Amino acid sequence: MLTPQAMALSSALCSAAATTFIQRGLRRSNFYAGFWINILVGVVGLWTIVLLVVPFHEYNWHAVPYFVFSGVVGTAGGRLFRVLAIHKVGAPVAAAVNNLAPLIASGLAILLLGERVTPPIVGGTLVIVAGTILLSLSGKYVGFQVRHLGYPLLAASCFGTVAVVRKLGLGHAGPLFDSAINITAALIASSAFVLATGNQGSLRCDRRSLGYFVAGGIMENSGVFLVLAALGGGDVSIVTPLAGTAPLFVLLLAYLFPSAAERLSWRVVLGAVLIVAGVVLLSR
């Protein structure tokens, strides 16, 4: 049985692998196909596991409202902007800025729930801001426009907003059933978005891109399940910083499997490291 710490680290590795696979699939396809296939894979995989492993009497429908909300906002909205971010600014930068989700969650908790501002929150925020500035400065060297950082920031906002909702929902049912409800709501929302924008034709892609998107979907949804399982059995203050190491794994994968379409600079590396360090401080 994996410990919560091991599950959180495994989630970070899965997230990094998903980011890399999605980036490769986007070379010959588009972000509509990337994010919709990603979610579809999750629906098929998670419900298959739920039907095989989870007894029917353990289905707790009290968790449905929490995970419908998190599925629409966090999974559908968050993944749409995440895939767009990978397409626009590259995997390492997208993963690093997406890691601002805990900062956004902490800020909302302070503003809406009246939580105290502590020295670790101030320190973590300053370190994250420094890392984000470095990433924005890397744009002209790596090859993206600074305004495109808005996409990973929107993704982080979606994920950060639903963090508390997911934690509340875990008190009603197990992570497998909750994950299946979450991803089903996301598929309905993402399909409605594609149909409403008239882009259903964009869901077609060649076999190679499909393979990358399916692999990315498997890794992405495995990572979501692992972090939910870790939150169910461990403290948020421990799970969050470990799961937040995903940008470091993305940098490692980018180094081990370099792409001609993407360049690493010291600003990207240092910016990602600073953002991860800031997340660790926020969780203290």
C-alpha cells in the first residue's frame, strides 16, 4: 500500500508525463482534440475501475454536488486552459505557472473564509511572484508572448478554486467514485463547449496524435486519482507541496527527451524551481 507521500509524488510524475505527451500530440493536432480526448479517456478508465472494484452499496451520492462543481470548473475549465497553455508557452512554463493553484486557493481562503495571513504565506507568495516574473522574462528567449501566460494562470485559477470543494467532497465517498463523478461532469461540460463553439470537426486527429493524447489522458487521470487518494489519507500541508513538484519532473523530461520545438533557458529552470519552493512555503 502506497503512503500518501508516495501517492503525491507519483501524482506529480504522472502530471509531468501527461504534460509532455499532450505537448507532443499538439504538434500535429489542436487543443480542442487534446483536452476532450484527455477527459474522455478519464471517463472510460475511471468508470471501468469503479464498476469492477467499488461495490454498489458504497456509491455515496451525497458527494455528487461537490464533484460536479469541481468537474465543470476544475477539470473541464482547468484542463482546457492547461492544454492551451502547453500549446502557447510550452510544457515547462505551463507546468510551473499552473503550480500557482495553491497560492490562489490560499488567497481565496484568506479573502472569503477569513483565514490568517502567516509569515510562510507571505514568504511563499514573494518567492512565487519572483519565479513568475522570471518566467515572463524568459518569453523573448524561449519564444512566447508574455500575454500567453494568461492561459496557465487561468488554469491555475480553476484548479485553485475547486481545491477546497474537492476536500469537502472526499468526506462523503472514496476517491475512485468521486473521481468518476468529477470526470463525468467534466466530459458533459467539455462536450457542450465544443458543440456550442462549432468545433466538433476539430476533434479529428491522426493516429500518432491520438496515441499521445490517449497516453496523456491516462497519465493525467491517474495523477488526479492519486492526489485525491493522497488527500483522503494524508494532510493537505504534506500532499500539496509533494504534488506540486510536477514542474521539476517536466524539466527533467524536457532534458531527457529534448524537443526541437522547445528550448530550456536558465530563466525557465530557475523560475520553475522558485515556484515549487514557494508552494512548499505556502504549505507550512
